[in-house]
Amino acid sequence: MSQRGEQQSSSDRGSRAGAGAVTAPATSKISTDVIQPTWAEPQAGSSLDMHGWRMSLYENRTLASAITAAVTGMLVGYPFDSLKTRMQTYHYPSLLACARKSIAEEGVRGLYRGLLPPLLTASAAKSLSFSVFEETKHWLRRHDPYALQQGPLGLPNFQRKTVGSVALSAGVSGSISGAVIAILCCPLELIKVQMQLSRLLNRDLASSDATTASPKPVGALVSTPAGTLQGGGAAIATRQLRNAPAAPPWATSNLSVLREIVRRRGPLGMYYGIGLHILRDSSGTAIYFASYETAKETLRRLTGSDTTGPLTHMLAGGTCGVVSWLLIFPVDLIKSTMQSQVLKPKGAKTFTSSLQCLRDIHSRLGLAGLYRGISVSLIRAFPIHGLNFVVYEWARAHICRLAGRPE
């Protein structure tokens, strides 16, 4: 190549680096010039511009990383979520008993019933959640009126220079992200709950006549969505439950469930329980991201490192999963219980409001009743959410290395 051609090529690279420096910090430009990969320039006559593909992936690194983490987490964690829903809405003596009975009656495939909608949408929902979270976090930092001083009432600002600032920024951004996702995903969550409980709901309806017609002296217990029924008709009811149809006609597919909800409830029926859904996701996502970033930043400071690795991501991710579930589980339990009634006739409903549901569970089972089924959530919370952030952070770092750009 001639001297003039080399000068022109260097000039072109300098122009492109200068264009990228509008949004990147000064150190990023220096790093890019030094670590310029040999494949950064497309080969003459090549039909595939690999550099452009990598840069496009880099620009959408949050989306790509979140999709990778979402699919991985969904495939590993969905059976646990199915067991959690069953234990929340029906009575089982233990998690192991629930798992054994479910697998014996429906097989392992039964634990994956209703997987398709969340599998297809989890990637979109999680990528949107992380994108809204990251964009809100950056927006708060850019538009912080207290950037150069402490916030009102002694609160930290949004500049993320202290652990308190990191926690506040992540909490506010997470709550906004959670509310957005709740509005978009409520119909899908409603369908998932119906599919997970379809056989149990059908058995409950099929046995309702037998249980109500039988005398109910204090005696054996029968599993029902409301908890337990006592009475001498327990054995009859149990036989009815076992002999009930395997699945209701409306539960043949996710689309058929959607049609049945719209037929019985109208289009607004798809948002049955939306208030509880927004409450759960906005508060839960705020706690989730705030605890993750706080734990991650604390561990980084304790180790005196400028970066964090997989072990830190696993510990911080597992911690945020456990903390968020401990705090928002009662809301999730009431939401699942209320949404399980969407296809029941009005006369067959157990609860007419979330407040009535809360009072009933607390009066019958005490505070422990509000955490019914939490064992399965806590068992899955640490490894699943730890894995989620390990995969997310790994994918994000790998994309940045692939593009030769800073994170």
C-alpha cells in the first residue's frame, strides 16, 4: 500500500474514533486506538462486513446479554416456578410431596406446561427490563439536579460515587422498569398461571358437588385452592379429584386459554390482577436491582479491585434473588391466588378482593401462610439469579471484547 493510502486509511480510522468519542469517555478512545484488532477493517471485496456486525452487536449489548441470560434462566428455573405456583394455590404438605405428586400424575413434562409463552417473551421482557433499567439509570445521572451536592433530606444523589448513591439509582430505575414490564406482561403471566394449574383447577370444579354435598365434621383434609376442606366427605372428594378429567377443554394450548379468558371476561380480562402485578414487579424489581448493584459494589470495594468477576456476580445475583423474594413473596402469593380464579364462575370464586384474600390467609394460617410455597422460591432463587447475572455479565463483557470496545 502506498504512503498516501496508508495516511488516508489512518485518517479514516481517526475519523471513526472521533465520532465514537462523542458518547465514550476519553480513556475509551485511547484504549480503542491501542487495541485495534486486525479484523476491524473489512477485507477488500468481502461480502460480509464483520466489523459492522460486531459494532451492531456492541451497540445492542444490553439486549443481547439479557436475552442470553433470560433463555438460560428460564430453561433451568421453570419447573421450580411451576411447583411454586402449585404450592401457593393448593395445599401440599411439603415441596417434595408436591414434586412427587405432580411428576407421578403429569410426568416431568407437566412441570414445563405453559413454558412457551414465558420462554418466547422472557427474552423480550428481560431485555426490555434491563434496557429500561440502564437507560433510566443514565438519564437520572445526566439530569441529576444535585450532581454536585447531597440530595434533599440527606439522601444521596444519582452520581453513583458511593454505595448509597448506587443503591438509590438502581432502586428508582428498577421500579420504573418493573412497572413497564408488568403492564406488558400481565396477560402472559395470567395465561401461565392457568396453564400451570389447569388440571388442578379442573379437578377442583369437578369435585365441588361432592365436597359441598357431604357432611363436614372435623376430620380429614382435602386439597383445594382455598387451602383445605375438613369433613367426612374427604375420601369421596379425593377419589373425585383422582378420577376427574385430565385437563379442561380450554387448556389445550396457550391460545385457547387466552380465547377462554376473553370469552368469559372480555378483552379487559387479560389484565385481571394488574394492580397486584404492578405492585409486585415495581417493588420487586426495585429491590432486585438495588440489592444486586449494592452487593456487587460492596464486594468490589472490599476486594479493592476495579473490576468484578463471575464469583462476585454469582454472590451478588444470588443475594438479590433471595432478598427480593423474601420481601415481595406475600404480594406474589395473593396475586397468584387471585389470578387462579379468572376462569371460575362468579359463584365459585373463593375471594372477591385481594384484601379479603389477605385477611383470609392470615386468619387461617397466620403470617406463615403468606409465605406458603416460599421454600421452592428460595431454593431456586440463589442459583438461578446468580446464574442469571453470571451469564448476563459474561455475555456483555464478551461482546465488548469482540468489538474491541470498553464496557
